[in-house]
Amino acid sequence: MTEAAEPVWAESYDGAALQAFLKERGCDGTDAVRVTMQVVECGLAEAQSMFFATPCRSGELAFHNAVMEGLERAQTTARDDAGVTRLSEVR
């Protein structure tokens, strides 16, 4: 997939075009981020940002955000259940 995507990136250096190309070919999720890292020659943070910032990946972004919010709620609930005091409550 990397070899097929390289010309798309080289033509315009457009992250949205690259992600649309990958999505059209069924390259999603971590595979798309990995291919982006290889094609753009960037790190994980930049590739993930490029992945989530693209309109064609709005479904993946919504899923990611829902999972993160759920994890944050679970962490808060676990702290509350354990009687852990939040720093904001310490006076």
C-alpha cells in the first residue's frame, strides 16, 4: 500500500488526498496511520493528526473521541469508588 500511496503524496503533499486515497482502498485505522508514517516520513503523532484531521476520517475521529471519553469516565468512576481525593478537592 505504501508504494501505491507514494505518488499521491508526491503529487500534492496533501494529507486529505492521501487519506482519501487510502480510505478508497480499504486502508483504515492503524494500517492507514502506519502507511502515512512511511509515505510522509513522519512520526506517529503527525501521522495520527493527519489521519484524524481529514474529513473522510470523521467517523474514525468520532469513534476515537467516544472511546477516550468512556475511558476518562471509567477512570473517574474508579477513583471515586476507591475514595481517592482529587487535587482540586484538597484545600
